[in-house]
Amino acid sequence: MSDSIIGKKSFEFAIEIVNFYKKFSPEKKEFILSKQVLRSGTSVGANVREALNAQSRMDFIHKLSISQKECDETIYWLELLFATDYISKEEFDNLKNPAVEILKMIRSIIITTKNKNS
């Protein structure tokens, strides 16, 4: 995974999400939304890892599509946490910006891979 930029970025993002969750839960006493962020945010990298070990081009696209959905879901939960004042603008930006970058990368990889099939 260290050879893949998306693999590296999604793993680093998962680390940030885990650290966010560790700090967030005890301080804010909010467990449901933060647990959702933890689940979807760490799933991004797990599905990228699966995609990098795909058995076919279609399997690769499928796993990355799941990763794309999980990344977008993570952004949703972050937006909800911010809109309900559970996290600051700084915390929001520090997690949303890399998530958006990863989401754009995944979408680009999917499109490029699909175009190679044509």
C-alpha cells in the first residue's frame, strides 16, 4: 500500500479519524455520530486496500466505488457534527479537506479505469 498515493492518503486519513474519535467521544459525550465517522472514515482506506488487491478491473472499480461512498458518507457525518456544534470549524476543516481530496482522487481513478475498459 505504501507505493500507492491513494493507499497512503486513505491510511493517513484513517489515522486522523481514529485520533479524532479518541479525543471526541470523552470530551463531547456524543457517541452515535462520532462512531459513524469512525466506521465510515476508516472504511475508506480498508476498501482502497481491497481495491489494490482486486482480482479484476471490475473488482477494482467495485471496491473503489464502495470506498467513494464511504468517503462521501464520512463528509456527511462531519458536516452534521459541525452543523450541530459538536466540532469547531478548525476540526471540521482539518478532516473535511483531506476527505474531499481523497474523494476526488478516488473518483478520478474510477473514471480513468472505466475509460481504459472502453
